[in-house]
Amino acid sequence: MAIEDNPQSRTKYGEELKRRREAAGLTQEELSERAVMSRTHIAHIEAGRRRPDEADARRLDQALGAGGFFVRFLPALDGKAVAEHFAEALEFEEKATVIREYAPKVVPGILQTEAYAREVLSSGYPPRTAAERDRLLVTRLERARILENFDSPVVWTIFDESVLRRPVGSPGVMCEQLRHIGALGESTRIRVHVLPFDVGYHTLMEGFVSLMWFDDLPPIAYVEGLKTGRVWEIPSVVRDCQVAYDHALGDALSHRKSLALIRSVAEDYEHEAQ
């Protein structure tokens, strides 16, 4: 029986984990070895700062002989509809003070307009019913509300030029989407950089990357591919992702030139729509 995910439920869950770990005579490091989880991850769960996923909960149950307790009382994500592999990253996104993303093919979720998001969520396999798509759409649009606070998080986005050029939906949908990004960039709410085609191969080409920083947690990296996604907390891996991002940023157009390109492509779509 899952309980609602909130700070109080995560704190109680963490307290119970700590109680059972200590009753078993285990340190966090020893439990991390038994459960095949990082010690840092266990420390964050015990402190109520992190929500484990179902696989984590199963490993904790097995390592502590808890008889399924940690799965049964796993805090649920408040009914938010997201891909399973993105659930953990969503929790981080809501707490981040700085977000730097690279988008190789489509506009990142927090920047999508309703029409663009609807097109994205209407595609793919297996097909979704209209009700399933609309549940996902509501969550995606709610994610964009983090931009309503002008100061935090600080958002930088690198777009591969293909994000601008590949039509998602009609020319009108693309025009609206690019102008939305342009307006956010011109207001200085976000910084935008485009990696033009003529850069050729670059360090982030293989997939979507989101780097996040926090007030009270170490930075993380979220890397996503087809039907897969993973949050990385290992410092060496996070640093490698940050360096790769910095290298790609060095090859990208400036914020000003990127906005000019985005406006130009939006105008092309507007002419095509008429």
C-alpha cells in the first residue's frame, strides 16, 4: 500500500530505514554493500531528502529481511504521470536551483508549449489512449511552472539545431514553440545556446542530458535514451557529464546569436503555415 509522497512521509520512511538498519547492526556503508546502493543514496533516504524507487525498496527489503515493508510503504509520486524511468529525475527537477540541459532531438519538457507537448505525447509506441496522453500532458505542463519563479532555478539549455529544424506537429505548432523559447530567452529567464549542424560530432551527441545543482544536495546528472533514463550521483560520473556539457557549450552559438537563429526559423515556420 503506497502512501502519498511528501516531506513527512519521506522522513518517516527514512526513520524506519535507519531504525531497521541499526537494529541489524549495520552501518550505512555495510547496508549499501548488501543492497547494491551507494552509501550517499541511503544517507539521503534516511534523512528524508530522497524517495527510493521500487527497485531500491526491493533491495532494502531483501538486505534487511523486512518482509516487503519498504515496497508496501513506498511513498508514491502524488499521482503524477511520468515515464517510469523519469520519476526519480522529476523529484530532483522540482528541488533544483540550477538546471543545465542538452536537447538532441526535441524541446525539453519544461520548455514545451501545450500544443508541442500534445504532439510529442501523441506519438510513440505503444500507442496511448487520449486519457493516458492527457494525464501525461497535465504533468508536463505542471513541470513548466518552475519557470514562474524568475530567479530559481537558473536554466541553461543547449539545443542541437535539429530541435529547431525537425517539425513536430504543424508549422504553426513549431512557430509557437520556438517563439515561446525565444520569449523566455529574451526576458533573460533562461539562457539558450544552439549547436549548429556544422559543428559536426560533439561530446553530448549520444542523448539527452540534464545537470542539476541544489542547496542541500550534491549535484546530479540525468541521462536519457530510448525508453531508458538514469540518475547519476557518483561524483566522477557527474563531473564527466559536466565537462562534456562545458565542451559542447564551447562549440555552441552565443545566447544572442542563438536567439536570432530561433527567431529566423520561427519566421520560416510562420510563412509555411500561411
